[in-house]
Amino acid sequence: MSEQPAKPGAVADREALLGSDEAQAAVRAWWRRVPRVLTRPAEVFAALREDDDVDVQARSEPILAIVVVAGMAGIILTPAWAVQLDDASIDGLVLAVVTFIGGLLYGFGGYFLLGLAVWLGARGMGVDAPARRARHVLAFACVPLALSLAVTLPVALVAFGSDFFRSGGSDAGSGHALVVAIGLAFAAWSLALLATGLRVTYRLAWQGVVGTVALAGVLVAAFAVLPTVL
């Protein structure tokens, strides 16, 4: 007795289920790569060469988390955040919310603007690749900066308490500078990862990596100066 052909609806459901399973597996694989970029960066950055739609979409969740947390880590180190509690209307809860929102804005602003600068820098070195790939390389290079939040914030709160967010508190002078120095060390780690990512993902020679970073730095400086001359 011959088999009855599967109904089109059943076939579509089965294909959708298989596609969903594949997508979820890809998402889990990229979440596993987030901590791995600290220990085996070449492996992670090589995977960013993949342009399959499922794989690219699977990176979106980890990249979102990295960008937001890195933005929060960066904004805590800015001078403006060192005086937030000088405003009597801001308490600890409000500060936490404002830090999250500020990190969201700073993170995505940096993600797109710095990503654009890296892409243009790479283009200047002869790399023909989509801007999206440059943003993804930048995002995974920022994992150490995001990780710094787990170090700088506890150090600031344990050592200085709420004074860290007030002017003239117990952290004045060398105390605040120490926390900033820790954050900058993690930022330097991120810069080193960015260089590794450019070399591996784009298969650039080290001269090309240096040229890309230098061009990106010039563009970032131009972005910063432009509002003052307009």
C-alpha cells in the first residue's frame, strides 16, 4: 500500500519547526561565544564571517546585551555621573534607572557611530564587506568593557558608597581616578580585541589593522569636533 503524500500544511509546519529549532540552536551557540571571546577570540571572530540570515539574526540578542552593558560601564566612568547624587531629587533607585537608560543610549550611539567609523576605516584599507559586520566585530570586542561593570561598580560602591556619585565625597581625587583607571584597563583590552577581530574577520595584515584603527580614530575625532564647528 503506497504512502499518502503529506498535506501541504503539515509539511509547512514541519519545516517551520525545523527552522525554529535551527534558529534557537544558533542563538545558543552565539551566547556561548560571548565569554569565549575572552579566551579564544580568533574562533569567535572567524565565526563572524558567516553571512547566513539565521546566523546573523542569532547574534542580535547577545549583541544587544553587550551593547547595553558596555554603555552602562562606559557611562559610569564619565565625569557627569560622578555628581549625579548632588541633585537632591535623584536617589539610588532613580540613579539606577537613569544609568540603564543612559547606557542604552550611549551603547547604541557608540555601536552605530563607532561601527561606522570602523567600517569606513576598513574600507580605506581596501576591505569590501557590509557595515553590519564591522558593527558585530565592534560589539564582540566590547565584551571586556561590558565585563568591567562587574568590577568597577562593586569597587566604587564598597570603597566609597554613594560618595562615588557625589562631588567632593570620600572618593575625591585618587579614589575616583582609581575606578576610572580600572575601567580604562578593560577598555584597552577591548581595543586589543578589536584589533584581533579586524585581523581575523577581515583577514587583514597587521599594517591594515593599524591603518583601520587609525582611520577610525580620525573619524571619531571628527565626529566629536563637528558639533562644535557647526
